[in-house]
Amino acid sequence: MNYADIKQYDIANGPGIRISVFVSGCNHHCKDCFNEVAWDFNYGTPFTEATIETVIEYMKPSYIAGLTLLGGEPMEPANQKGLLPLVRKVKEVYPEKNIWCFTGFLFDRDIVETMFDTIPETRELVSCFDVMVDGKFVAELKNVNLRFKGSSNQRTIMVQESLKRKEIVLWDPPSYDY
């Protein structure tokens, strides 16, 4: 697996200050994708054990809220295999920090109903996620007022609660009164 970029101080892809790993490789090819360069599975830098250690080190400060995986497409089978050692390590070292994953696949139909039974890594990988933003980016549904997603068809899903209840539970962001 390759990665396109690692953002050490990201505030755009989940709440708080986060470490974001942009994997390479995506077969969705959404119109007006913000990261088209990462469609190519060979783009970027090889994701190695040293990369995992770098991410773990970046996550060390207490002000880092968690890890975000996006791309490219983290849920592509080849990328799942590469990301599993990272999420295992994050959960081991920082169990109090959350993991978000952005995917063009649909959580219920594509991931739970299909990938759980066909891709060996999916079930364990998803067991480490707290929140998943699912659904392809649809340019015609783009809305800059949405929080942590690009188009109105995408859902922000509480992963563990959804698996437990066997129905989609949406993330309800805290509201702030100023």
C-alpha cells in the first residue's frame, strides 16, 4: 500500500486536531474529487512499519483527538490490509483517541453486507473505527455547509453503535451556543 500524504495537524476531517492519513488508490473516481491524484494505487510513498511509528509519534500529544483515514479509498481491499496494523497499534497505544474513516462505499450495503463476508480484514478493521463517513462524493449534491463531508448524500455514522443495533446510527455533533 502507498499513501499520498499524512497531515500532522488536521482540523478539516473530524473533530479536534487530528492526524490524517491519505491512502493511495481509489476505484470510485468521483466527479470533482478533491484528491484525484490519490486514485492511483502506485502514487505516493510506500506505507511501512516506519510510517506506522511516525503516525503513532504524531498522535502522542494530549491535544491530538484521533486519527482519520481517507484517500484515495481506505476501504479498498488492498488498503485495508495495509491499514490494519496501523489501527491495531493506535487502539493499543491510544485507546482513548478516536478513529474516523472516510469511504465512498456504503457502510450497510457494501461494507457490512458484502465486505464482512468476502474480505478477511474488513471486520477487524471496522471494529476499530468510531465514526465512518460513507458514500461517494456527488458533485451535484455538494454542500459547503456540511460538517466533515462534501455532499448531502454522505452519512456520518457511529460505527460501533450501528453494528450493535444492526441499524445506522448517525453522529450527532455537539452544538455550541456563542
